[in-house]
Amino acid sequence: MMIDAVNAVGGAGALSVERTTSAASPEVGFDKMLGDGLHSLNTKINASDEVLRAMAAGKDIPVHEAMMVMEQAQMSLQFAVQVRNRLVSAYQQIMQMQI
């Protein structure tokens, strides 16, 4: 009895691994990921700007919500800057390679 239970669990784990590996699609390119990331960054910055303008206009917006939106925009911007720095560094390393 105990051996059957272990085999049943092991079989289910093998199926889940197969599903996750087959679910990964190779069609998603780097340019698509980069474009989606920049679009997301732009959306967050625009949302932050909209919340700040609404607060300045005197609308009733909770301060904690405004701070969360601004922090998300700031963290996304910092992430984008770090990605850009890594890309520039990789490009410089490639340009310094001798052929």
C-alpha cells in the first residue's frame, strides 16, 4: 500500500514537470520582453503622474495609495536603469572582443 502511494505522488510530479517545460514558448523574443517592460514602466509612471495631479487638484486620494503608486513607479524606473546599464556593459564587452 505505501509503495503505491509513493508511486502515485512521483507520477504526478513527473506530469507537472512535463507541463511546465512544454508551456514555455520559444516565440517570445528579447525585443518583445524589452518592449513590454518599457510599456509597463510607462504605464506606471503615467499612473503616478495622474495620482500626483489629482492630489494637487485637491481630490480625495488616500496618501498611502499615492505613495504606493509612486514607489512602484520609482522601483520600476530603477530596474529599467539597471537593465540599461547591463545592456550597455554587455555591448561594450562585445565591442572590445578581438575577432
